[in-house]
Amino acid sequence: MPVKIRLQRHGKKGKPFYYVVAADSRAKRDGKFLEKLGTYNPNHNPAIIDLNVDASVEWLNNGAQPTDTAKTILSTKGVLLKKHLQGGVKKGALTEEQAEEKFQAWLAEKEAAIQAKKDGLSSEQAAAKAKQLEAEKAVNEARIAAAKEAEEALLAEAKAAEEATNAENASEEEVKEEAAE
């Protein structure tokens, strides 16, 4: 029975979510599987991968063949590195402790890279938010300035109308005074 490590699709249309499974290669894509090894969620940035490394290595040692996408996921989580290091232990090139130490150092380096990407994304989001806030402030200031100008124009018109009525009243009074003389 040829065994493949592959992805089994779940989730809504347009929002995929995958199980990483060891399955008979003749089984349907979303059909029966032998063991669920983990999950893969590409909807986040960076993608969320939860994988049982030891079970995956065991399946690889027993002859399971990963598909291209599954191989990339296994490589990302260090399963292929751990299998490689175990081969070195079997040949006597490394001790078990040295292999585990190398694997843990690689995991720490990988986690630092992932954290750096998350920090970069969050700083980009913060910068975009600050830029949007500045644009909104500029629009609000322009609105306030336009409202002040309109208010000043109305006040100037009111003063001009008041002065005109005062001038008319004054000229009427002068006409009355002249007529009274």
C-alpha cells in the first residue's frame, strides 16, 4: 500500500483550511486517511502550520512520500531536517544529543525569522494607520478652515448690509432734516 503525506482540504469556499495527513495514495483527496499529522492554515500572514514532527518523521522513515506542497510544509517545520539528522545518528556521524541540539538551534532561528516577519507586518500596519490618520486630520482641518471662511464671509455680508441700512437711515434723516428746515 503506497502511502502519501498530503493535504486534505477543509473550510469554506475561498477560505481553505488543510489537514496534513498520511493517506493511501489511492484514496480520495478528502477521503479516508491513516493518520492526521497536523494542520495548515494559509489564510493568515504568515501561514499557521501546526505539525506533529515526530509522527511525520516516523511516516517518512517508513517510506511515505510527501507531495510537493506537503514537502514544502514539512521542510518549513523542520521535519526533513530532523529525518536527515536521524540518518546521521544511524550512521554514527552524530550523537543523539548533537542532533537534537542542532535541531533546536534551527528551530530557534526559524522562530526568530517568523517573529521578525510578524513584527515587520505589524509595523507596516501601524505606519499605514498613522498615514491614514494624518490624511483624515488634514481633511478635517480643511473642512474647519472652509467653515471658518464661510462664517467670516457671512459676517462680512451682515456687516455690509448693516452699514448699508445705517447709511440709508442716515440719508433719510438728512432728507427729513432738510425738509424740516
